[in-house]
Amino acid sequence: MNSSRFERAKNGALMGGTIGLCIGLVFGTVTLLRYGPGRNGYVQTLGRYMVSSAATFGFFMSVGSVVRSDGTMVDFNTKVPVYIRDKREE
């Protein structure tokens, strides 16, 4: 694996993990307020929501970052000749 791909995967996992923690905090808090903590308690229930959401978002963001970077690099500053056919000559 190329180091740039690894760096992109790592950055995607960090971004996804951070977003997942925030979303897990929001949804976990709403669930706790609506349904209560259950038998696990407040901290463990909220922590489980946050960790599972962070792991899921981190995984998909890292895969998405690698897939996005898995292409040939295109230099948009190079000039490409454009050939135009004249239909009158046919």
C-alpha cells in the first residue's frame, strides 16, 4: 500500500471517528432521555453508542478515502489537442 493511500485512509478514519463520536453523543443522549439507561447505566449506554458510531463512521470514511484516491493523477494544466471533424468533408 502506498504511503499516501495509507495517510489518506488514516485521515479518513480520524475524521470519521470524530464525526461518529459527535453523532453518537447526540443520538445516545436522545435515546437516554427518551428510554432511560436500562440495566447498563448512563455512562456505559452512552459510551456504547459513541464507540459503535465512531467505529462505523471511521471505517466507512477510511474506505471511502482510499477508493477516492485510487486513481491516476491528472494534471489539469497540460494542454491536450482537440481534433474537430468537419462534416462538410464527409
